[in-house]
Amino acid sequence: MSTKFLHILTIGMILLSILVPSQAEAQCTNSMLHPILPISVGESEDTIIISTCSTREQYSIITDITADYAYVLDISGGGFITVYQDGTLLDDGLSPMGLVALTSSDLEVHWHLNPDCDTSASCDTTRVGCITCGLPPGPENDDICSATPIQVLSSWIGEEYDNILATDSPESDPSCANYEGEDVWFALMVPPSGEFTIEGRAGSIIDGGMSMYTSSDNTCSGTLTEIACDDDNGPGFQPKIEMQGMMPGTIVFIRYWEFGGGIQGTFKIGAYSCQAPTNIQHAMFPPARCLIYWDPIPNVTKYDVLYRVKGTEEWERATTVDNSRNLHYLSPNTVYQYKVRAYCGQWGYENISSIIEFNTANGPIGTGVPFDERQAHTDSSEDENMLGIAPNPARDIISVNFATATPSDVQLTIQDVSGRILYQNIVENVVGNATETIDVSTFGQGYYILTMQTGNKRWVRKFVTL
């Protein structure tokens, strides 16, 4: 028989013998010790042979026991086993028999034919194995004080975890999703915005539940208060919790379990937050138009550009799903203020930038970038006919169609939203319509700005790569 005896035995039989107490009334004992020397089991995964010739009229001593570990005992010809620890009956039952040690004291194991304590002198092999030692370790985040830290990112990037061999937490049961134990724990710090979303995704666990707690002292040892609980608001039957208005820097604890219990497996979990727009820039087209643009943010459903004449109270709003917006029909020779707001998540919660100013008389002022340092879009029908891009969005190749009224050298430049030049070429002596084919396959997914310049004139188009 294999040395890893516990992997050969039927798991259901072992667990049944651990969980279901014996119905025997007698407490069978023998007076003949065999073998003479105690047998050490330790924490080895391998099954230990007690004796190759034990009889059902003997008893054996097993040493190096670990409290709360599970063990299995067996006699090859079958029979009845009675186990004492610290002079008290620990368990009894038919072979093979599983039990859990209450202390680290030695086990005194008595071998008999049946629950009636009948004996036999026939020779059989007796064995002992450590069930707990043969199992993989449980999850590191099995309890709240070993919670796995989760970083709040700008988009959902989930990592895979599991609840294999997770135990039931001693904390009060959560208020949703049919909790039956076998839960694991995570922790995150509330970001500066006070808003975030945490979301589960399916692995081998299809249906999960999740609850969220704050602590009275911001640690795992404080008094917990459940602040949210969810079952199926995420993809499929997975949980999703959205929070807003929380105190930045607060530590929250997240508890995850399989709906209804009984299934141990894998799942994914990740947290993300709506960011305020960054790298906001503008280009002024005196006297009446200004282009506002910024870095795109993942998971944003729309943006608002809020603007007003400096010194006034009311904000006007220009909405876009893109990461740029033209402001038209502005008043000449006027200082304007603006800020950009991003909307995220199904609740539509938001985050907003600081206020920036520009002057329609002389171009941008404040934290924006002057027009001569960045390119800007143009909107007139004449401009639209001067420069075009196809396809847009693009994957590998774009065709740039452009035109000049008089013979000119045309410079074509492509930049990313940070201003980095990715492509630049001069097409000499262009007159009328022309086409330039450009490979954009290495650019990466995102927004790009194409500029055509001839003499002191400039045309700009924006395109997207997939």
C-alpha cells in the first residue's frame, strides 16, 4: 500500500468518522502494549506503520501529536478502534477511523474486532496518518487580521484568489448572500476622493457574496461595523459594492464567500476609483473659441467641462464622452474659468479638477498650455476639407488626405496626448490633393493628434487607435 495512506482512503469515510460519534456503549481497552516503544507520527504527510503484526487484543502509543490536527487510524483486516488522550476517551469507531486531537498529549490506541470489545490473535498491519499534514495550507487571508491588501486602481484589474480550506470567521454573519462560512478577507485604504468600487468576478466559484466593514480603531482588532453587503450587482452572480463620501485614509475590510457555502475554489476581485481629470490643457482661438483637452480616464461614462466668466457665480456646462471639448461663442477680451468633471460607475459619482483660467484676448493663462506649445483642432468647413484621416478609429494603417491651394511643403506630425512626437514627415512641393499612408500599429491603444502645417498655417485632427 502507498506510504501516503491518507490519500488512498475515501475522504468521505474519514470525515464521517470524525464528525459522527460512535454508538458503542463499551469503552474497549486492552492490557497488552505493542509495539513496546511509542510510535512518533509528527507532521509528516506519509503514513506511519505502527506494526506489521498487531493483534486485536493489544494497544499502541502514538507520540508527537499536534493539538487540533486530524489523524486517521487503520488496521488492515478491519476492526474497532478506541482512542484515549490524557486518560479520557477521545473517540472510537470502525477502521479506518478519523479523529481530531484535543491536545498535544500522546494517543493511546486500542485494537478490537468489534464494538463489543471482542479480541483476536490474528496478525494485521496497523497504521496512523496525519490528515491535516497531508493537506495544502489554507488561504493566507483566512482571518481578518491577515487580510490581503487591495490597491484601488483607476480601472478594474482583478487578481485571482481562492477560499480553499478557508475556515468560518468568528465575526458575526454578514447580512446578505446566504453566508455559510468558508470566507476570506481583504483590506483597502479609502482613496483621497472618498469614492471607490470593489467588484468580484467568477472563477470556479460562480456565485459569491461580499460584505464590507469599518473598524472602531481602523485596525483588524477594533469593533467591526458592516457598512455594505452585496450578492449579485457585479457580473453574472458576483458581488459589486460602490462607495462614496467616505473619509480618505479609512481602512475598510472586505469579506468574500461562496453563496450558500460548500464550494471551495477560485474567484477574482479588484477595486477601482473615479479619478479627477489630469494633464488638462487648452488652446485659444481668439476671439470666440477655446479647445479644452485632458488625458482619458478608464471607466468614465462622460465628462463635463464647466466654465464661466471670471467673477460670476453660475457655471455653464458642456458635456462630452471624449477627452476634449470645444467651447464656442465665447465673449471677446474676457477671462474665463473652467474645470473638468468625470463621471464613473452606475451611480454616476464624480470627481472634478481644480479651476483653470484663459483669456479670449491673448490665449490661455494659468495652468493651461499656450497655443504655440500645443496643437488645436479647427472646425470650419474649409478646414475640414484641408485634412482628413481614414479609418478613424484605426488599427494598423491610416490614410491622411490633405490639400493645399498653392505649391507648399507640408509637415505631418503625430503626437500622443502627453505631447510626445511619434511620427513626423515633410512632404515636399504639394499642390492640390495628396495622400500619405502612415503605420500606427506600434502606437498602442489610445487618442492621438495629427497636425498638418504649411507655412504659418496649421490644421489638427484627432484620431483613435484600437
